[in-house]
Amino acid sequence: MNNKATLFFDQESLPFILRAFDTTIDDSGIIINSRSGEPIQTPEGLELTPDQLGAIKKGSVIFLKDDIYSIIQLSENKY
């Protein structure tokens, strides 16, 4: 049995999704950790705005940028 679930979301539901991962958007438009106030970073060390967010991967909660490089890395199980 496949227990994997995929959740797709749009910009309207983004604040709800971010709260579920204990993150929010700061005044400058960067996604941050709600508790520490530190910016969330991609595996490459990049900060993300909501428009750049492509995926959130299960595990250690990995935020991925919405670009071809991140998609390739994800498909090759690099994350």
C-alpha cells in the first residue's frame, strides 16, 4: 500500500500551509521560522519569498525553490 500523500496549494492557501510548518512571511517578504525569526533556506542556502517556493519536502522539512535545478535535484533524490 502506498502511504504517500501529495498536497498541492495555491497562493491563497499559502499562509495556512506556512503556519502548519511553523513559518510565516516577514515584512520584507521572506519566509521565516515563526519562533526564531530566522529566514528559511533552501539546501543551497538561498532565502525564499512566497513566489519562489516550489515545494516543501517531508523529512527534515526541506523548502525547495520553484526552479528547474531544484526539480532535477529532487527527482534525483539529492534532497
